[in-house]
Amino acid sequence: MIVHKVIPPFSPEWWICNVITLLLIISTVVIGKSLSIKNKRKLTIGIACLFILEIFFIDFYNIYLGLWSLQDSLPLHLCGIMWFVAIYVLIYKKQWAFEILLFIGMPGGIHSLLTPELTHGDSLIHKIDFFLGHGGLVLAPIYAIIVLKMWPRKSSWLFSFFKLQILVVCVGILNYFLESNYMYLSKPPIADNPLIPDESSFFGVWPYYIVIFEIAVFAHAFIINLPFLIYSTKTKK
């Protein structure tokens, strides 16, 4: 039986895990920025390979423990889908993938790090998987900007939000047939997140809480785009 575990925000464990994750993100970006073009490419592919290995390792590990299931273990949560997008960005440097990772994947990763919900238990390996996976969603777009010199296009934040809706519809249909809760479209997560309405309120029940999620995603994408918009406006003057 799979038991979801929550790491309480601002607990000692929360601080340790997040500080280590932040230091690894900063170190990787600093090292990448200082490398030659040839070595930057090697580091970038190395990170992508690490991300790929992580997918296979955690799946085999959960199968070994008897924790793998169609309802919980497919990479169909938003962060799981964005993990594949991150790999695609690192290997192919595709602009559209970078933009959706920046505006949709990164805020999802940040919120997951702030309110950790371990969906397969709280063993050390599962904790490493969680913080590597969600920390990687923060690392990849920052790395793409600073090391790979990628930059979002005008209005790409809005187009990324619209592309997300295609994923929402597809995953929602799969949830219906699998009786699953991927992307938390069937019921809200149990994490202690201020964006999750209380179940006793009108917006705390299905499908109304999804509206809050959509508004939050839209607002996050807009806010993340502001620094790029301001910078682009100043450089044109």
C-alpha cells in the first residue's frame, strides 16, 4: 500500500533538504557558466543523462518494493511531464520546450520544494528522488538562461499557459479511465500549500479547486515573465 508522506514546511528536515538542493542548483550553474563551450556541452548532456537515469532508477526501485502502480507511478503529474521537457531542453535546446519549462515547470517545482509531498514513502531514496526531481525543474530553466543563453520570446508565457490546457484535458481523460489523480485533477493534494483551498470551502471541492490552480499557474507565469519584459524594454531604449 502506498502511503503519501508530507515534510512539514520549515521543519529541520525541510531546511536541510531545501538548502542542499539550492546549493546544488547554484553550484551547477556557476560551474557551467565558467566552462568552455565544449565542456558546457559535456556538462549539459551529463545533466540530461542524470535526469534520464533517475527516471529508470526510481521506477525499477518502486517496482522492486511493490510500490509501482498505474494509478500513482506514471510520469503524468505536472512535474513528471516537465521532467521530460527538461531533458528535451538540455539535449535539443528547443525554444518552445524551454518556455513551457520556465513558465509552467519551474513554478511547479518551486511549490513542490516548498510543500514536499512524497507520493511513494519517505525513505532516503524517495527523498533524494523528490528533491532531485523538483530541484531539477528549477535548475534546468535557470541553467538554460545563464549557461545556454536561451531567452523567452514575447508573449511566450501566455502561449505556454494555453499549451498546458492541452495537457490538462489529456491527463484528465486518462484519470477517468485509470481512476487516478495525476496532476491532482481528481482531488487536491494533501500538501500544506496556501494555494490549496480548504475542503470545507466552496473552492475546496472538485472541480472548483482546479479553477484556483489555473489562476495560480496563470499568475505565476505572468510574474515570471515580468523581469524578462522589463529587461527587453530597457535594452530597446
